[in-house]
Amino acid sequence: MADEITIEELMNRMPKAFLPEKAGDVEAVIQYHLTGAEAGDWVVTIGDGKCEVEQGTTEDATMTLGADSQDYKDIILGKLDPMTAFMQQKVKLTGNLNMALGLTKYFKLR
């Protein structure tokens, strides 16, 4: 069942779902800070036509995304609109907010 996918599985799928032709020459480091049932920190690095994901934190983030792990899963699985989540403050962004708009285009989510 799609609902039973873990945050770790979702994050590990990001490099395969990455669409380098959509990202173009984007260079970014995105810090994910997830809370709740599957709390954890993840660093996603986009550059040179690649996407790399690792657990942990960075001081050099282009943008930081904070969310409850279930809300983040719901966004990725198409159950929660990303803009609605942001407007309801279920997703908190700091840094380069334009990067957040691009993120939905850089990955084949479903």
C-alpha cells in the first residue's frame, strides 16, 4: 500500500525521480527537517544534473523545509496540495523560497 511507504523510502527514491532536464543548471542544497512519527533530518543536493540524498544536517542549505512527516508524505503522495500546506503553515520554508516552487517540477512525484 502506498500509505505504508516510509519517509526513508521516499527520500531514497528522490534521486531516481529526479528530472535533470527540468532542473537545468540549478545548484542547491535543501535541508529537510521532519517532525512527528518519522522525524528526521535529510540533506538533498542538486547539481551537475544529479540529485543526492543523505541523512543529516548542513549549515549550507539554500533552502530549509520543515514539516510533520505525515504532512510531507501526504504532499508527495498527492493527498495534500503543497501550496495549501504552505498556506496552512503545515510546511515551513526558509531561505530561497523560489527553490520550493521549482522542487515540484524537478521530480516525478507520482
